[in-house]
Amino acid sequence: MNIILPVHHFLPRYTAGAELYAYRLARWLRRHGHTVEVVAVESVEHEQPGVLDVTLDTFDEIPVHRLHFNRNAGERHWEYDNPLIGEWFARCLEQTRPDLVHFQAGYLMGVAPLRAAVAAGVPTVLTLHDYWFICPRWTLLRGDGALCRAVPDDPAECAWCLRLDQRRFRLPEQATGGRFGQIMRRTGFDPGREHIAARRKALLPALALPDAVIAPSRFLADQMRAYVPPERLHVSRPGLELTSFSDVQRYNERQGLRIGFIGQIAPHKGVHLLIAAFQQLQARTRRIELHVYGGLTANPAYVARLRRLAGQDPRIHFHGRIENASVPATLASFDVAVVPSTWYENSPMAILEAHAAGTPVVTADIGGMAELVRDGVDGLHFRFNDATDLARVLQRLIDEPDLLPRLRSGIQRPRSIDEEMAQIFAIYNEAIAQHTAPVERVFQRG
């Protein structure tokens, strides 16, 4: 099978969740005899506005088309519907003639290549890694730090949320408990409602275009049910290369407590909560340590904030970026892994990999995080965005000596990538089968 995998970014420069998922998928497909090409955005700061340059190289023997353009050039709707990308992708499809295109999310790529694939009659599958189609922030996390419980009916509310990136709007909004924005809109202030309305008009119907839409969590699937035909919506958990975890050695006979975090160092990942919670812990007679692994250069202001929070505490260690090959052994060296994200994570690899290494997980009680960790069985939940409650939960691991062994014994083997791909290929085959005869497409507008 000849498959194209569009994704917003790709390795080696970018290593977040969607990028790593696309890489694992491409590698598995190649290993099993399929032809794969990745299409990814490499740069959005092209010197020439209105120009799209594409370079072709390989990463780990995977061909990668890397797109370079200026994100701020053109009309504002180019943020989510860039005609330059759509036109190039249409030509790419003519040249490569793939059997299927498997899109990874939509951020940066936008909907133009999806439309091009559908217009060309190519079977299409879309895996959602976030909420980009329904939320301009893609996280459902408001500019004032609060969670968006549901997509607002009025586009003006989303537009106002984007304004909260600016302190002159965010601080009064926080101080008044949200009333400031209501007052501003009643007085005629327009935060950009028409832009959000146009975005919704383009993106929400686009969710009905693919032959199949895959969500990695039930929570994410539930957010999309209003826009995706039910027979095309699938929940599929990511699978792991479990062989890399088979030989890891655990260090369970310690007197101390080794707490760890592995992931992107960014505000929505909640590392600041973990540091604040750690500093509230009462060690009693046990030695406690916090080990943070993740790149320290992408978000320098946030890293500086974390270092200020940590102060001179010698028990807190920032190790920087970790190579993928070292993840299993590092996770196995933790007594507990913490996933403290402040947004609705979908199916965090950090949780799946920790369990594969035999390490219990403490995580927030929302979204896909709560789905993956069974509270009191293979990990513990704490109240979302609450450092004090996270400290309470971690304190239990210090005060209850039998708790960690009990949680370890409750861990079940995560899904393997072979098990995942059996489901993915069933979805692929169903998508291709729909193109063997005329199929009436359903468009839902919201």
C-alpha cells in the first residue's frame, strides 16, 4: 500500500506527541512492506510572503516533504485554509498516486490538503491529536487558564478568549471572574467574532469529509460527535513498541521516593504544578527526589519560571531532553511518573510508556488522562490544576508504604503497536472499500 502521512511537524527538529506518533506509524508501515511518505511543515517564517517552498529529504529512511512558507502572509483565513498548501498537495497526489492519505490532526496544514485529497478521490483518514478543528487554541484551554467546558455557541466568546493572551484583557477578566469580557462585548467591543465564525464555517463541515476519523480517547471522540458522521468515528488507542520495554530493570527496593516527569516543557503540561506540589511534601524519614526530563530551549520564559519555583532545592533535577531509546529505562527508574497537564490530554504516551515500564502514574482527573489511569488501581488521580491536591496525593505515596507496591501490581500491559495497527488497517480497508462504488457524502454544518 502507498500511503501519505501529512502532519504539522516532523522529526528531528520537532518531537511532540503527533510528530512521534507519525514517526512510529511510518516506521511500522515501512517495516511491513508499505510505501510511506511524510508531508510536514518545517518553517512558517519564509522570507518571501505568498511563496511555498518544499524540500525533500529522508529521516530514518522515511521520505519527508518539508514545507516552508510565511504563516502571516496572505489572508487571515490562510491560518487554517492555505491555498498554497492545497495547490501543492493536489500536484503531489497526481505524482505519487497514493492508495490512502492518513492526516495527523490539522494544525498548520489546515483543511486545504484534506479538500484536495477528497477532490482527487483518494481515500482519506484523519487522526485527531487535539481540538484544533473546534478550538483556535487547539487545547480547549482559555487564555485566562480556565478550561473550556464546551464550545461556545457564540463565536465572539472564542474571539474574546484569544484576546486574553494580552495582559490588559486577561488581568481584568481574572479579577472580575469573567464579567469584564461580558461588559466589553455589551458595549460593542468586537474581539474578532467574524474571523472565528468564518473559521468554524470552514473547519466544522470539514470533519465530515474524511472516510474515517480516529480519536485516541473517548473524551476527544465525544467532542467531535456533533460534526463527524457516527459510522466514520473510531476510538483507537496508540500502541507501543513493547519490545523496547521488555528488558528494563526496575529499582523498587529503595528507601526514598523518586518522582519523575518526561514530556514537553510547556505551560499546558503543568510542570509548575508538579514543582509546587513537590515542595509541599513532608518527607518524614524518606528521601524524595523530583526528576524532570524534557527540552529546555523551546519555552525559555517558562523554563525560567520553573527554575525560580525550584529555587536552590537540591532535590529537584532538570535533565533536559531525553533520547527515545532512553525512555524505557528512565521511566523504570521512577517510583512514580506524574502527568500533571492543565488541558484535556487525549491519550498521553507518557502514561502508556510509564505503565509499559511498570511504573504507576499520578495524573489529573480529566480527559483522556483519567481514562488511562485507574484511580487506586494502577495510579492515582488529583484534582485538575490543583497543586495542593497533587501534593496530597503524592504525600500518600510517602505515608502509605504498601500503596506503591499495590499500584504496581495493578498495572496491565498497554496495547502493542501490532494490536493498534490491526485496527488501523481495518479502518484503512473500509475507507478504500468506500471508493470502489459511488458513495454519498454527508455534510453536517455547525
